[in-house]
Amino acid sequence: MTERLGDIAAFFDGGRLTLARQLAGLRKNALAALIQKTPTAVAAYESGTKRPAPATVGALAIALEVAPGFFLARKQSFPVAATVPHFRSLRSTSQISRDQAYSYGCLAVDIATTIERHVEFPKRDLPSYPVSTEETGGRAPEEAASLLRKQWEIPEGPVGHLVRLTESHGGLVVFSPLDNATVDAYSFDTPEWPIILLNPLKDDYYRQRFDVAHELGHLVMHVDAEPGGRIVEDQAHRFAAELLMPADEIAEQLPSRADWRRLGQLKQHWNVSLQALLFRARTLGVMSDVTYRNAMVTVSSKGWRRREPGPMPLLERPSLLPRAIELIRAETEVDELALASECQAPLELFRTITSRSPTVDYRAGSTK
Amino acid sequence: MSEQAKVLGMLRGSGVLDGIAWAHRSAYRQVRQDYNPAGGHKQSWIGYNAYIYLLDRLDRVFQCGDFAAQPGEESVGRDVLADGIAGRDFQSIPLLPAGTVVRYDLNGSPGWVVDGWRWLLASYKFGQVEKIRWPEKSDTKQTVARQPHSEDDGGLFPVTAIPGLPPLEGLPDHERDLRKTLVLAHAMDPVTVDFELFFGRIRWNSDHGDAWVWRENLLDLPPGPPKSGARPQPVDPILPPSGDAADADVRVRRSARGGGGPRAIGDA
């Protein structure tokens, strides 16, 4: 073991240490305390100006709950975002949480890239329609949504399985671990894959679909927009609304009053939440601001923000990575452990990233 | 048992005190984070935003208002509870059964009620908790401060001995509720950003006396014992994948199936 740690120390990659630390949600000084070194030493290991001793490599691996081999330099460098990650609540989300979420997304991209050595995934097919975030007028977000509908050949009417649609056009969709639940859904693009990370706590089919549409909006429109701002988020909402409920198709169907029965029918037809329909009715001018506000008061007071009335379909679930793992195991007898090892990913994170569904352990308050 | 001990014992036993402490901690962390005196924020900014955040966090932790859940459905839509707050706040939120605390406003002033006891919010100047001038506050606070109470407030005669004061039990509901209305008072120092949090019964201090019949410094209270069995269980088991759309088109590379060629692309 000592010799192996010595080998790893010789090929130690500081960037991998940064990644492992960010995945663990630790600042440099917190990690330094865990391994009884100074924050300066940790910074030096990460920048590559100083190489850790074999024993320190062992201590780092234990502290960060990764195999020592995780720190080995790799043939390809870690994925780098081609766009700024879009987190919605920047003001309440700490840098450490954002770093953790971003690292997790990078790990997912890295895993997909490694698994792609064994399988063929759908080709990337995501249009780009950069939108100015300086102006709030105009119809650019709606035009961007129309462009996506056209390029993806989505027929008139409700959009089908949005996660599957994204995957079949080369997008990666993955559930986040519970640690990132307050970050909500987020997304960023990389040269390899555009990726959407889903909130594991969102147990609502309709709201999750709106999230996916919203993140697609960021990926299509916001190549270099400053994330988290009100205008950027509003544009992504408008994109999602147009993608899921095209104005020229839904405007005449929407009621001008809070006709819950009618809204319930439209919800079932368009696969969107009552709240999304109300939002749409207001932005299309079908519903007045006062009516909208009163309707939203009703939504709140009845507990419908948490769960709207009516049947709840199963969540849309990712298939790309889980399917790949199932196929590889069936056809080549390479199992999950071997794949996780090849990806040099911690097994628990590998399982979360390649899962079809979030498995939230409510008692322990963590994902398993 | 004094009213103070009775109320605090009930709030502690039901986990509500932990909920209030969490709400205050989360709200004021946000105030401290957002507070920007160099950018023009003044004391009034603190007062308004602390009120807004505290209102939000109390509704959140007690699952009222925008965060309401149906009884027994605490596990549903928990992402709404997490939305927009710091990760560590969500991870530390006490989980009480929905309906333990209910919103019970008074004349448009936000209030919460548990077991017949209501509280309202009040802000004041840091360090001046006993000098709050209720006669200068809103009509609602004045009404609450004027309520007779069951304890001796230091006057010559105990309040309960006032002739003609109808007993609590004989009052119509709204007057009884008014008599059982308390105040959660919060303040932050704009210079040191220290904060205070008091809970208690206020008194009509037109005499410029103490603003309180009794009050408890909630920041001095030790944390309550951990609650067991309060964690919500999932109500919707994850169902089998029937009805889901077909998987995305993934194919194993021919080379990976064997046949003597390279194991995968990129391999020599």
C-alpha cells in the first residue's frame, strides 16, 4: 500500500484534489484541519507547486472519501464548462455549494465521457440562440423556444417526455445528490455534453418538467450570461413557457378567470402545473394581474405550491447512463463496480449519477 | 405555574421553540449576508428585511402560507421548503408535523398560533427591548398591549384582582385569543450586526415603564432535546417504470462486444 501511495504521489494531479475537495463541500482550511496540514500546503498541492508525501495522499483520500487513485493524473483533463453554470438563487447559495454542485456536474460529464468508450450515445443536437440580457423587451426567449421546437421536430401540441427528448438530442440529464437540493435544478454546457442537473427533492412531475424546459432555455440562450440575475431567470421562464405551451396554440384555451376545472383540464393536456398555466395566462395578457395574484393566493393557501390537486404522473427519469450500464453489463459482463473504477469515481456518487431516479432516504436526510 | 413557564414549556415540548430559533437564525443570516451599509442600507432596511425574512422562515418551518402542506403530507414537495435558502439552513430545519402551528393573523399583522397561544412579530431598536413604546406602535400592537393578563405586572394590585375583569373562560373567542396573544421581538445592531430575540407578553407602558409583563431571551435558551419520530416518511413510493417513455437510443459499440478489435474507441 505504501508503495502504491508512493506511485500516486509521483503522479499526483492537483486539479483532481480540487475536484475531490469541492465534491466534499470543503474549504481548503477545513480540509487542512482534517489532514493536519496548513491551508497553504493544501493550496500548494492543488496548484501543483508542492507534491504531497505518500502518507498525505492516504490522509487526503480518507478525508475526502475517495480512492487514492482518484488523484492520479489522467490522459484527458477534467471537463471544463463552456458556459457559466446557471444557479437560480445565487444570493442564498454559498460559493462552496456552487463549487460542489459544479464539480458534481463535471464528474457526471466525465463519467459519461468514459462510458462513451463502450457505447454510442445520441449525437449532440442543441441549437444556440444567444439572447441579450441587457434588454427585457422583445420576444427573443419565445423565438429561441420556437427554434428548439423546430430543430427537434416537436409536433404541434404538448411536448412529450422532455428528459428523453433532451437525451435523444445528446443532452445529459442527471439527478443531483441531496446535498445540492437548495441549489435547485441547474445546467451548464461543456465541449462534450450539455448537462442538466435535476433537484432530487422535486417529487412533482409537472414542476420537474418546467425545470428541464427552464434549463434548456439557459443552455440555448445564455452562452455567456451572468447567471442568477432576475432578467436571465425570467428569460428562461419565458422560454420554458413557450416551449411547453406555445402562445399561438394555448392563448385561446386559457381562461381569463381562475376557472380551476378548466385549468385542471389544461394541466392534464399540456402536462404543466396550474402555476405554470396561471403564469402563462398572465404573461399572454389573458388574465389580469389582480386575477393572477388572487389565484396565486388561493394556490398558496390551499397548499398547492407543495402539491397541486389531481393525479400525479411518475417523474420523468433519465435513461442515458443507466441504460448504458445495463447494456454494458448484459453484453460485455462489465459490472457497475468495474465501470465506477474505470471512471475513477467514488461509488456512491457514481450510483447517484447513473441512477434512473433519486433515492432519498428521508430518515437519514441523505441520498443513498 | 407561571404563564411564562407554562407557555415556554408547551412551546419547547412541541418543538415550536426550536422552529422559532431556526427561523430566526436563518432569517438573520440572510439579513447579515444581504446588508450593505456602504451601498445605502439603513436601519430601516434592516427592520423591513428582517421582518420579511422572519415571516418567510416562520411560514417555512411551520409549513404555513406559501409553504402549506396537507396534514400527513409533510414529505411532499420538500423542494419548495428548500427553495431559495442556504443549504445548511435546509439541512438543519426542524421537521414538525404540518398543522402543529397555524397562521392566525390579527388585523393583517402576521401571527401564528399553537395550542391556543398566538404570537405576533415586532421589531425594535437594538438594546432597547424594555423601552419599546407600545403606545407609539401600530393599533394592533396597542390592542395587544392593553390586554389584561393573568400575572402581577408589578402594580399595586395583581391584575387578576381587578374587580369586574371577566375570566378568560367566559370571553368570546376573539377576545380570548387576544388575551392569549404574545410577541416575538427581534432587533439587529447596524454597526456590530449583533442581534436579539425576545418572546413574551407585552404591557401597556403609557407610564414609560417596562414594555413587558414577562419576556424570555430566546438566544439564551439552551437547545431543546432532539425530537424523535418527527422525520417525515416518503408518502409516494417510487413506482415501477411502466408507462415511462422508451429509453434513449444507446448501443454498445461493436468493438466493446469482443471480436479481437480494440475494446473501445481510443484504446490501442
